[in-house]
Amino acid sequence: MSILVPADHCDELRQGDLLVQAITPSINEDGRYACNTGIVLVVSRNCNAFRKPYITVASVETRPITGVQHAKTIGALVEYFKQLRDGESMLDTFYLGTINADTQNRYVAKLDQLHTISIPKHLDARQEYLRAHRTHHLSQDYVRELQLRLFRAFASMGFDDYEWWDDGDLDFVKRVGLAQLSVAKAELSRLEAERDGKVLACGQQHARGYDSDIAKLKNRLANIESEISPVLRAQEKRQHPANTRPLSTENSCEQLLTKK
């Protein structure tokens, strides 16, 4: 099933139409007003799109697929396109698939980049504008999906990365992370002791064989600590919210990370 179908230029403008070379206003990083020209998706409801001189559109951007062309399995490719289509981790994007003969890119409408654009109001000028700028329209199933996704993009409040976790799940992640930290620290201590023993027995030149493994372990320790720190802080915050006494030194986030 095609997501986009060729537009019938005799139709009125409607929700789900794709316009090319559309001019959208924006504000640059330096605060200056600018006009951009590109592809947009009409998101105004039909009763507005039919007749009003101002309509709401979403910017359309390319999403290159060169990075997944060498996926190891068909399953990985299927999962990639499924995530693009469903927007599970990208609530503000709406997948449009391919446009014309461009096989290297896929296109997405950015529901967090909405603009009001002006189009001719009088019928003849309006039809001429549509003939020049409208190329495609969403298939009917995807028009309905667009409506649902617009609702979800604005009605879904989302959660803080760690505040939403169930207490039991947060504690489980903490225990797994601390266990990994403990194993890595023990291995680092073992390697450093073994290296120091070699140096005492045979000289400094024998330390070189250990340096690479020790450096890798230290990097791994740093990665584990950076991953587990927000989890520990989130649990600490739950156990001792504002205006209550802090955790004892024994159980504080910093103490848990530095504990041998």
C-alpha cells in the first residue's frame, strides 16, 4: 500500500496534501525573520483547507536510509521501517515513505515544526497554485493515521527519563548496574595488582602488556557509572524528597559509586 498517491489537481485542497516549493516563515538562531522554501504536508482540517487563505502545514524533511542498507538481517530492516512508520520513539514525526524516484531517502513530516502559510483565496488563482505546488496526497488510511498522530503528538505529555519508572523496576536496574560496577572494579583491581607484581619482580618494561586492558576497563567503569548515576539519583530523590533529610553517607549516590 502506498503512503502517498499522486494528487488529482481537480480536487480541492485538503488535509494530507503534499505541497512542494512552499514558502514557510521561520526565525533564525540570531532572531531574524526568514523564509524557507521546501516540501510541506497540509494538516489543516478540510473545512479550513477548502476555502481559507491561511492554512497550517508541517515541514517535511528527508531521512536517508544509507545507514541501514547493510543491515545484518532482514529482521533488522523490518524493525527499522516499522519504527519509522509507527513513530514509537519519535512522536513528532510522521512517516511519508518515498517521493517520486528518490530511492536513497525517505521523507517524514515534522509535527513539531508547524507553520501558517498563505495561499490564494480566489478559485482560479487557488487552482493554479495547486497545479504548480501539489504533487501527492496521503492515502485514505494514512489520512486517518495522521489525525491520530497529530493528537498523540500534542496530547501525550511524556515522562522524564527516570521519574516515570515503577519503584521495583528502578530498583532492579540499580541492582544490575551496581553488580556490573562491582565486577568491573574487582577485575580492575586484579589487573592492577598483577601488573604491579610484574613490575616489582621483572621491571617497568613488563607493565606495557597490562596498560591497554587496564585502560579499557577504566573506560568501561566510566560508562557504567555514567549510566547508573541518573538511576541512583532518581531513587535517592524518591526515598528522600525535598525538605527531608538526605540519605546517609552509606547509601548516597556518590558513596554507592565509589564503594569498593
